Amino acid sequence: MKKILLIDDEKNLLRTVSLNLSSRGFFVDAALSAEEGFSLFNEKRHDIILCDLKLQGISGIDLLSKIRIFDKDVIFIVITAFGTIKQAVDAMKLGADDFISKPVDIDGLVENLKIALQKRNPEKISDDFHDENIEKIKKDFIFKSNEMEEILKEVVLTSKSVSNVLITGETGTGKEVLAKIMHALSERKGDFVPINLNAIPINLMESELFGHEKGSFTGAVVTQKGKFEIVNGGSLFLDEIGEMPFAMQAKLLRVIQEKEFSRLGSNLKIKLNARIICATNVNLEENVIEKKFREDLFYRINVLHFKIPPLRERRDDIPALANYFAGKYSAVNKKNIKAISKDTVNILMNYDFPGNIRELENIIERAVVVATSDAIEPPNLPKTMFSKQIQTYKNLTGPADGDIKLDEVEINLIKNALQKNNYNQTKTAISLGISRKQLITKVKKYGLFRLK
Ligand SMILES: Nc1ncnc2c1ncn2[C@@H]1O[C@H](COP(=O)(O)OP(=O)(O)OP(=O)(O)O)[C@@H](O)[C@H]1O
Ligand SMILES: [Mg+2]
């Protein structure tokens, strides 16, 4: 999500423009003076600054000169009062990217912002990485958020290391995908060998990991290599490490420390030649305190730690992932989905995804299958996603029976906002975060006129 810093000493303009830009998917910070704006910018490094030229204290021009000394990249757009074009031109000479005049036309402004953003290198990420491997990764590993960019940078930096890795994150956040990327970047000669410790019965775990000799236990009819041997130079992915039984943890610790192991029923020592990557969705620190996980093993595997944030904490990734999955499942299902409608994206952006990316993937796969046009629309999403809105609706109107349609939810939200704001259209539009024009269209569409 692009971050905008809006600076103007007119409170009303600040409020209306902020609300309108937020409703179009920008993150907006507002400041009443250049001084306040400057300190906000130092803290958050916005992508765009929209600044009035005439401010009390430091002027917009002075702020522009100050910022351009150390930041040539931030997009700086000046807002001018009617008839002060000369000042705007001066500002352009000093390095402003564009100027707009009051009253601010939001549609026009958004167009200008898009153009300005496009002029800046849109693929900033690849510049930062200086690594061609990233291009390969980006095909299957989709991200737009700064949070994931930071993680990926670190993954690239440490890709050739042999240190053990711990990846943590809620279910469906992409821990296994990240582990595979680490392996691909490591250029190790062996394979990526995953083991899901949750899926192996406890009595077979040791043999699965280290292998066994024929006859070493009932049922061991042939000699078999374990995953630690099969991996042979590659990366061993110990998934759900938090589920490993306590007794087994001691054995694993010894193998990691001594870098050798034996098959069950054999004394022959085999050298461990693998990078160990562990993953878990449980809080291992807590398990250590509760004595469910060995502290010494925790420190052994936790040399490099990557914590993948849940999707709801990196919402910028949602539209990109949704588009990627729409494309993928459209091809798989031989459908011709060309887009995800704006309303659908809005709903996705406001949903918390307890199952993270896996849940988003399932939702989009289903939506592609049920879509009847070439775009994914809100009715193609599962009903459960609307429960939050439906709850609001129920709170506003009392209990409702039967199915609730999205339209009904919208109607009631608008009706309520109109009543609260005494049918003042401007105030109602602001409280709903939509433009006055959009509000009027909806009032007409649903016939929500004031009853005399
Ligand atoms: N950045 C991404 N880009 C594209 N697909 C992704 C991304 N992250 C995850 N996925 C997809 O989401 C699904 C879940 O990912 P993965 O299995 O890696 O999650 P996990 O964290 O290991 O989950 P669990 O804790 O349940 O094992 C997979 O289908 C994976 O391909
Ligand atoms: Mg997993």
C-alpha cells in the first residue's frame, strides 16, 4: 500500500482528502504544518507528499527544499490556491513532481498520483536486491509488502550459509514455500527433503529420520535409509518441529551437535551433510518455558530466525496474491477470468484470513470456479467472509432472519449514516469514506431519500 503524507492547514480539506484517498487504497498520514509533516516523514518515509504551498511557519517550498537535500525519490506534489500558478512553477523548478490546485478534484488527483508513481521505478524491489535469483523467486513467491521484502532480503543474504534455520508463522503463511526458496538459493547439490513430524507415528519417527537395518525391529524387513541420509548434501526441512516428542528431541540435538548419526540397528556412523531448516506454527519459546521443548535444542535450531507475519499484518500482499491465484486457477479450470472487481478487493482487504495465504488461495480458487463473468465479484466469495459486515448490520437493525445479501448490508449502513448525519450528504459521505458523488448514486439506486 502506498503511503501518502498530506500537509495542509485547512482541517476540512485534510479530512476530506484523507478519507477519499484512504477509501481508494492509500495509506494516509495528515499534518497541519510543515514542521509536523517533516517529523512524520522522517519517521515513516512516505512514498508521496502532498503539500499546500502556503502554510503558517515553514512554507511548502521551504519544506520541499529541505526534503530534497536528502531524498530525491519521494514524490512531492504541491497543492496551490487558485491563481498562484507562478509559485507552483517555482516549486517544480525546485524539484516538485507535480502541482494541483484547490478545490482538490480527487479523481484527477488519483490519476496524477498513478502517473507519478509509474514514472518512479515500479519494480523498486529488484533494484534493491541486486540479485538475479530474486527474479526467479518472484514468479512463484508473490509479495508487495515491505515486511516480506525485508524477509526476502535477509533470506538472500544468508542463502549460502550453513547455519540452522527456524521459520515461524501462523498456519498457511508460507513457511514451506520460504524453506524451498532458501534451498533453491543455497545452490546445495542435494535435494530439498521435507518431513512433516506431525504426520509420523512416534514409534516410527527414529527410523524415518535416521533409517534402519534389516531386522532391527519387527517389521524391518529391508534395510532403509532415513531422511537424514537421503538428503545427502541438500536441505532437510523439519516441519512442525514443535510436535516432536521430548525424547526424540534429545536424539535430534545429539545428531545436530555431533554432525553424525547411525541407522537403527547399526553402529556405523554416517556423516550429517545437510542444512537443517525447521518450521513451526507454535510458540517455541512458550513451549520451552512449559518444558515441552528442550531449551538446548531451541538454541541449536534458532540460529537464523525468520518470522513470517500473518497476512492480516501485511495487507499490501492481498491484491497481488489474489490476482496471482485468480490467474493460476483460471488457467487450471480453463476459465477466462480477467479481473477481480474493486468491491471484491475491498472485501478481501478487510478480511482477517485466519488461515492466511492458504485460505486466500482456497477462496480465490472457489471464486474462479463459481464466477459467471470474466471478473470475480463479491457474490463469488464465501458468505462467511461477510459475517463482520452482517454483525454490524444486525447491531444496527436488530436480529434478522434468513440470508442477508450484501446490498442489504450496504443499504442499512448508508441509511444509518444518513440518519446520524441528519441527511447531510457531505457529512454522510465522509463518515462512510466515499465521495459525495458515489453517495448520491447509491441514494438514488436504493431510493434512500428522506421521508417527509
Ligand atoms: N508468497 C506466496 N506466493 C504464492 N503462494 C504462496 C505464498 N506463500 C504461500 N503460498 C501458498 O500458500 C499455501 C500455504 O503455504 P505453505 O504450505 O508454505 O504454508 P505453511 O506456513 O507451511 O502452512 P502450515 O503451517 O499450515 O504448514 C501453499 O499453497 C503455498 O503455495
Ligand atoms: Mg507447512
